Amino acid sequence: MAGDITSSFIKRRLGMAPSAMALGLDQIPESLFPLLGCRELLGISYWQIFWIVLAFLFWELLLSRILFLLKIRKTPY
């Protein structure tokens, strides 16, 4: 929730529509904040967090495109 709220706040300040795509801004806080909050509990390093966030970014964009092509999503992002 904190990642989503943060990205929405920044998008509003930049004058972007709520449904507009902001590459990275839509994906990174959503995966980064929970990982940072649970880092100790999960026992992961900052480098592992970096790679997980990068993987999340890649897979989220890929799956969104696939779901759009399957007519499950209205937008490809």
C-alpha cells in the first residue's frame, strides 16, 4: 500500500492521469517498500532486493502485455 500511495502521490504532483503509465514509478515502490520492510525477517541482502525488484519490474510489464493481448486488461501496462 505504501508503494502504491507513494507512486500515486508523485504522479499527481507531476500532473499525470491516475491511469497513465509511469515506467518504474508504477512498479518499483510496489515491490521495493515491502522488501525493505521485511528484509531482516526474510534474511535477504540489499543486492538481493535489487535483483528481486528488477525481476518484478520485468515480469509485471511482460505479464501486463500478455493479459492485454488476451483481452483481460484494458491497457498494455
